Amino acid sequence: MQFYKLYSEYEGRPATETYSDMAIEKAIVMHEGDSIPGFPSVDVLYYLLQPQLDKLREPAMELLQDIYMQLETLAHNIIDKIFQRFPALIPELMDVVVGVLSEERDHARTIVEAIIDAE
């Protein structure tokens, strides 16, 4: 459910709603350079959309951390139930599980950042 409502606040809203016509015109003039007259440079698009894409990064990273914490709690509960007869093993198993979850969280963070950067 958390994945479905991740960007629900941006749904149905155009990415350029925060820009006025003057701001867009200023970006076009600022990045005019060697482009063909009448055709804005692609740098204008990058300049205008990069702040909007950066807004997508933080909620994704927060969700990734929230899911990590939920998985860690779930793993702790499962290990407590399964190994209640062997309480000395619980800390060692939790260290292994937390290590694996941390590695996968870091790997997922790299992938999410790459996807956002690719957009």
C-alpha cells in the first residue's frame, strides 16, 4: 500500500505548474546559446525539470527506509518466535539478518537513485 500512495500527491498535476511564463521565458533566454533560433535548447528542459525530479527523490528514500525498518521488525519477530527455545542464537541471527537487509537496502537505494537520475 505504501508503494501505491508514494507519489499520490503529484498525481494529475502537471510538473510545470509551479513555473510562471516569465520563469520559463527566463530559462529559455538563459540557455539560448548556439541553438537554432525559435528552437529552445534541451538544457532548458533539464533546467526546468531537474528541481521537479529532485522532489521525487526524498519521498522514495523515506519509503525505502520505512520498508527497511518494517522488514527488520518483522525479521526480529519471526526469529524470536522460531528460536525462543534457543535464546543465545537470537542476537547472532539478528546480526546476520540485519547485515543482509542493510546490504539490500543500500543496493535498492542505488537502483532507485539511478532510476530517478535516468528520468
